[in-house]
Amino acid sequence: MRDRWLILGIAIVVIFVFWRATYVPPGYETIHYETVPVLPVERYNPPFTEIWEAMEEQIPFDNRTARSPLLVMDFDANGSFTYIQFSFFADMRGESWVHSAFVLQNGSTYLSSQRLDYHPPHAHPLGALVAVDDIPFDGISYGKRGMSLKVFYHEQNRTYDDTYKNIYAIENGTLRPLKFISFATTEVWNTIEIYPRDPPEGDRPPAAIDENPRALVIFAPREIRLAERVVYETTAGV
């Protein structure tokens, strides 16, 4: 009898999960666009700019209102991405929408838009996307299990110093090492952070990026301009 109740409970949980995954709140309609033709896929060269161009072609959003790039992606140990999730906010039909792209390892791309009543105070997404596209991925160590890349947003003052092992400015396709960078601005600024997925050494995994000696924190040109103070290292290298 107890087994029956357990099976019933599991079934209810599964049904609830699937319902939550497909449920769209009233008034928050979602549009799924036709699959974009397969994007070019090359090792160490994710198709970031091509993703943006595909979204401009397929989605009738107002480019002037585009804000807040949200980017998550994983690489395998060979330097090829396994998936890319990219989204941003932009008005469409006079209303606020979030537009998303999901790219598979073979380059197949799926686009969607969902209406949301939110206008983030962030910068245009193309700046961060171009900065990520400019990263020399062929010069980064991927480890045994690959790595993850994410774009994070910050609204509070913060300082990066020698506590962080690897902080860089992206400049003309190179990573220029930083010694110190601090922010004291009302603007929302972002970091591009790369985490290795190798098993942790020692008794516990790093709890924060400043505890991981192989993690990278990268600042786009816009963030370098927004920074209150920037000090570059005198030596180069990743």
C-alpha cells in the first residue's frame, strides 16, 4: 500500500513539473519562431554575432529599446560549445518583451519571445555580446571537463584586486591582465565570468569566483570606461 502511495506521489510531482514547464501566466503570451538555419560552428569560435543577426532578422523588436544581455554557455574539454542560452529585453508592438535564443552544439537555433512587464535599467546587449565574441577562446585552458561562461550584472560598488587570481580587460581580441579595478557608479555594469568544470581539489569546492585560481573575470570596454579606477598589470598573459 505504501508503494502505491509513493508511486502516486511521484506521478503527481512529475505532472506538476511538466505543467510548470509549459504554463504561461495569463497575459504573458509566448511566441516561438521558425527554427533559424544552422549557424556556423567552429572550435573556439562560438557564433555570438550570428545569433544577434538571426534574432534581428526573425524578431520585429525595437532595437533602440534593447537592454540586458543574459548569456549562459558551456564548452567541452575540446573547446567546442555544448549549448548557448542568450536573451535580452526589448519592446515589441509597444510592449515589453524578453527575446531568447537557444543554440545547440550542431548550430541549430531556436528563438522565442515572451511578453513581460519589465524594463531593466541595463545597457544595450550588443556591447557585451561583441565583447564576449572578442575573447580569444583558443588561448584559454578548458581543463578535463570543459568550462562555463556567464554574464553577471552588478548594481553595487565593488572592487577587484589581488584577491582575484585572474581579472582581465578585453581589448582588440586579447585579454589584458588587470591588477585592480573598482566601481562607484549608478550605472548597472556587468562582468563576463568563466568557470572551469573540473572536479575541485581539496576538501570542498570554491564557494566564490575569487576562491578559484582558474576562474576568469573579464571586463568589456564599456565597463573599463565606467570604472572609477583601473590599474593594469605590467606583464601580459592568461
